[in-house]
Amino acid sequence: MKKIPGLDFLRAVAIMLVMLYHCQVFPLTSRAGWTGVDLFFVLSGFLVSGLLFKEFQKTGSVKPFRFLIRRGFKIYPLFYFVLLLHLVYFTMHGRPFSNGNILAEVFFYQNYRPGIMTISWSLAVEEHFYILLALTVFIAARTGRIKNSLFIPFACLFVSLVCLGLRYYTYWNYGIGIYVIHFPTHLRIDSLAFGVLLSYWFNFHHSAFMAFFKRFRWILCLLIAGLLAPAFFDNGPGYTSPLGYTTLYDGYGILMCLVIASAEDIRQSPAGRGLPLWAYRLISKLGTYSYAIYLVHYIIAGPWVAGFVYSKFYPDGKLWYVVVYLGANIVAGILLTKVIEQPFLTLREKLFPQPGFRPVHPV
């Protein structure tokens, strides 16, 4: 599978937003950093559905069970290892947890009831999405409704409208809360569906996709600013009512497409010609470790490691805390990726190779 320029760069942007949000030092990222998860959702929907679309293009079919097994090799080993680290941390610090909290994490329903890790709610949304995606694309492939049909676009639109309607129903009846409207799969999966829609356009109508986003890039930049701006002036999720989640993933989805179109055109920084190529490559490299960094940043490498260093050596310097916090997260993410994630991905390719191609993005 040909590497899509710019997507690792966006992964790095997403993980930096999330880390700085939880760091709660800079006002801007303390307000809007949480939106990095929505950028991750759009990227995940785009990349993971792209695996199935490419498989269909090369083999004429899709194998949903193989797809889910391969996702398991990517997600589970590192996830359960970090979950074990959290249990050790909680035990050492006398923080109570129940068997129900553990079960919620183990079986990925921690976005409907409290688990252990807090930030893993987004992984539950993605796990549920993988199952729905595999089933939908399999049905479309078996019935001949992928390439020359509107089945996939209509399915994505249906999911988006249902989620939006359910968000409004929940908002009017129960208000806004993280387990009420921000975490549940049935209220957040539309951001992933939008990534699928864009991936369908990119993979099956590539020339039209590239032409559109190159021709209208400046108009779309203004649209992105309008869609994303409200998140930077509010204090948390659900910033402008349930419609805010929709405008948020629309903005990030369009941004992703502009990055793809621009990066494929100029073959350097998708952020513009002003960013040095070495800086772009370094940031993009960080994006390849984003999954591991995301898992450890909230408690393990953040409060546990950075908090200790900060309290012992730099008790009066917030800037030093940010430096140590980011450094600890990045180093821990790199180590865990190389020691746990990559060996399992290598084993995955030996036992369950992707039919027709080997992806270059670690998805």
C-alpha cells in the first residue's frame, strides 16, 4: 500500500493536542486539546477503511475475520500491557478500583461505564467501529455494492444523521456529560464514519478527490477555520451543542484531505513550504508512535514519571514540567512501540498477512 503523505504528521498533531490538553498549562490547548481525539477518529476511519477498500481493489473481496484478527494484533498486546501498568500504579498509590472497572476495560465497554484508564474510552469507540465497518464493507463486497454504488456513502450518511439525532435527544433529555454524550459509541461513531466516506472518495475516485481539494483549497481553509474555531473558545467537550461534534469532525476531515492533496503535490511539509523539511519529518516520525503515547500519557508517563521529576527537581517551573511531561510520554511511547507493538505486528504479518499488499502505515 502506497504511503499517504501527511497522515503521520496529523497523527503527531493529534497526540500533541491531547497531551497538552491533559497537561493543563497553556490556555489554548487546555480548552481545545481534547479535539485531538476527534482528529484521531477521522484519521482512523480513513486509514482503517482504506485497508478494506484496497483489499477489495486487489482481490475482489474482503475477509472480515482476518481484518478483525489483524486489528487485534495491533491493538490488544500494547493495550493490555498498559492496563496492567495502570493496575500496578493504582495499587501502589492506594487508589480503589473494582472488578467491574477492570471488566469494562478488558471487554471494551469503558465508554459506557467507568474503567481504569479513563482515556481508553476512545479505543472502545474504535473497537465497536471496526466490527461495524467490517460487516458493512463485507456486505457491500458480497452484493457488488462497493465501487459503482452509493451503498457506502449512504451508509456513512445514515450513521452521521442517526448519531446527530441521538445526540440531540440525549442532550435535550439528559444534558451534557462525558458518559452521557461525549463517550458513548452510538453518539460518537459518526466521526469515524466521516473518515470512511472520505476514504471511499479517495480510493475509488482518486482523481476527482485530488482535483477538488487542490482547486478549492483556499475556500476550504476558510471553511475549516469556521468549523474548528468554536472549540478554541470553549472549555470542554460538546462546545456548541450536539451539532458541535459534527462541525468538529467535518473540519478535521476537510483538513486531513487538504493535507493529503498538498503533501502529495509538493512532497514536503503539508503545513506549508515555511516549515523546514527536517522538522516535518521529525514531527511525522512522532506520529508513528502516537498509539503508545496515547495509552501512557494520562497517568503512567505523565503524573507517575513527570510528576516525580517535577516535584523533586523543578517544583517552581511549569515550563520544565511540560518539557519533562512531553519527553517522558514520547520516550515511553517509543520504547513500548519497539518492545511490544512492533514485534506483534511482525508476527501478524507472518501469521495473517493482508491479502494483496502490506500496509506502510502501522494501522
